[in-house]
Amino acid sequence: MPDQLSAAPIQQTPNTLMPSTIVSKCQNSPHVRLLGYFFVTLHPQSKKLCHMDTIKIKDLTFQLSITEQQIQQRIQEIGRQIHRDFAGKDPIFLVVLNGAFMFASDLLKEVEIPCQVSFIRLSSYVGTQSTGEVKEIMGINTPLEQRHVIIVEDIVDTGVTMKNMWALLSDHKPASIHLASLLVKPKNLKVNVNVDYTGFNIGNDFIVGYGLDYDGYGRNERNIYVLKS
Ligand code: 5GP
Ligand code: MG
């Protein structure tokens, strides 16, 4: 009996444009870009078809900063590095929600050694400002004693969240603690935090997209956008 659940490969016929093809065509042709601009202006739901240079979230406008392609390439490099560094160590990834969900999802696909994944939820931001106070909303619920822990974070800004995280984790007596952060704002660091795997160093401006939000919105964007001044 044939396996009903096996997925058939997606065929790309000359008449069928895959989303990635549409994007590259959008990028290459000024006419299609212009068309895309009006299309997207009239139909905000359709913005996934083109890389938009600017997006509007609530009252703020954001400008394209790091593209999906750049993000994916860098994550592949970091993922493979972690794969090599932790081979035979049975690591556990501790994903910091909500911001790191997209980064963690793509990063972990690049790590093909046996590993576990757990989640923690912290909060320090209100709107576009860090409150400096870190609240633990969902705590650690997996035994970490003698485990090699890799924290997966979206962005290290002042470093206060990660400093608190370190103290919190140390109480669980892990064998080691490492940190993978997609983004770091080195000029904004107020405490000493060692980032073992950095995706991109960026400036101090507020950013959204690829998991990062502005008042809960923008997490689903494939690219990273910076607040337009
Ligand atoms: P820190 O404690 O290092 O100042 O801030 C850490 C947390 O603040 C990050 O995990 C992230 O959730 C949030 N954060 C810091 N900078 C930004 C930013 O530019 N945009 C967004 N959306 N969140 C940020
Ligand atoms: Mg975070």
C-alpha cells in the first residue's frame, strides 16, 4: 500500500512562479517593483510578495536593514559552528521567548547533532524602551544540572536580560553556559556579557522583524527593519 502521508515534491513549471522567483523578479525589474509598490499600497496584506524598503507598524515607519537572505546565510554559518563545537556533548538549547522563536527555529535546523530544546520567557521592554527590569514570565522547567546549555536570544541590547539569565541559570548548576544571539548592540552594552555566537552587530536604533516586535506587531516579518528617524 502506498504511503498516503509521503509528501510529493513541489514541481516548478515555467508558468508557475514560486514566491522566491517573484521576489527576485521584483528586485530585478524596476517596472515590477513599481507595480509591486502600488499593489502593496492598495493591498497591505500582499507585502510578502516583495522586499519592502519601508514598512509601517502602528504609528512608526521602519526601513529595511537586514534582508531575509543575509539572515539565513549567517544563521547557517552559526548553526554549523555550533554543530561542530557541541558534537558529542548532548547540548540543551534554551530559547528566550518571544523574540527568539524565529531565530531558534532556523538555527536548530542547522544543528544536526542530538540535542534538546526548552523555552523561557522574560520581558524587559515596553514599546521601544527597555525598562531595565527583567520579569520572568515563564521559568525554566527542565533539569539543567551538568548539561551544556546554549541560550538562544534575539538581541543583546543593554545586556541586563542576559546578565540576569546567567545568574538564574547558574543556580541550576549546568556544565557550561553559552550564548547565541542573532543581534548585538555593542555600543549600548551596560554590563559585561559574553556572546559566543553573534549573528550581526548593529547600531543602537530600535529594530523589528524576524521575531522582534513593536508593541506585539512585526514579529512575522522575514527581514529586519530599523526605526526611521
Ligand atoms: P537588554 O536587557 O539586553 O537591554 O534587552 C534585551 C531584550 O530587549 C531583547 O531580548 C529584546 O527582546 C528587547 N530588545 C532590545 N533591543 C530591541 C530592539 O531594538 N527591538 C526590539 N523589538 N526589541 C529589543
Ligand atoms: Mg529577547
